[in-house]
Amino acid sequence: MPYKEVVKQLKKYDSDTTVELSLNPGKKGLVEECQTRAEYEGYSVSFLASTTWRSSDLRTTEMTVGDIVALLKKKKLSKMTDRDFYGISNENSSDGDMDFSDIEWDKGTPEQIQDEASLYELYFKGDIDCDCTFNGLSSISISLIDDYITVDDEE
């Protein structure tokens, strides 16, 4: 069982106790995909903006001690993905490379308009809906009422 000592320490708490988790996916470990809708010169465009972040700090307060114990019993941090957690928000990230794909303009949008529009600028002006994905973590910090536990990938 991975993280045997951490699990033992967590079992001191009621399994329904809510915890605050800080997740670190490691260097360039977080990809944030944002479906974006914007307007330029009266024409609508939608696109996917994908950012690979050099560093990031993810948080959730929607999981319990029982959720974390079950997860730590079955998976190493390096095998955990965004699908193993819920309620994650990207609290802080830096140095990202953004790529655009799935670009769809209104039918009949002139090519000149499409060519002169800056998707980067439209991204910041548009309506966005984002999801964060990662494949593996380098550490998890668990904040409880009177305790703070850090789990590293080396354990």
C-alpha cells in the first residue's frame, strides 16, 4: 500500500472530516483547456485555448479524509489524475504556453477578419469555461483542523 504512514496518520480523524488539499502537478504538469466564445467586428468565434503551465497550485475543499485515505491506499501520486479529485480550482499558475485549436467562425466571416483577429486578445475578452487536466502529482498538502500533512511522490 502506498503511503502507509500517511494513511495511518489520517485515520486518526473522522472519515467525514472535510480537508483542504493543495495539489502540485509538477513542472509543466497542468494543462488548462478553456472553451472560449468571443466577438470580433460583429462576427462570433469559438475556439479551444490550451495552456500548459510551468508551475501551478491547485486546491479543493470538497473532499473528505475518507476520500483521501481511499485514494492514497490505491494509487501513487505519479498515477493520480484530475479524474481522481473533484472541486479543483487553479489558484495560481505561471509561465504558460497557450495554443489555439478548434477555431470556428460564424459562417460567412470574411477571411480578412479571421486573419486580423488576435485569438489571444479575444480569449481575455470572451466568455470562457475551463477544465484543468493533469497526469500525476509531485505532492499533495493536506490541511486538517489541527494538522498539516505533506505527501511527496518519493514516499
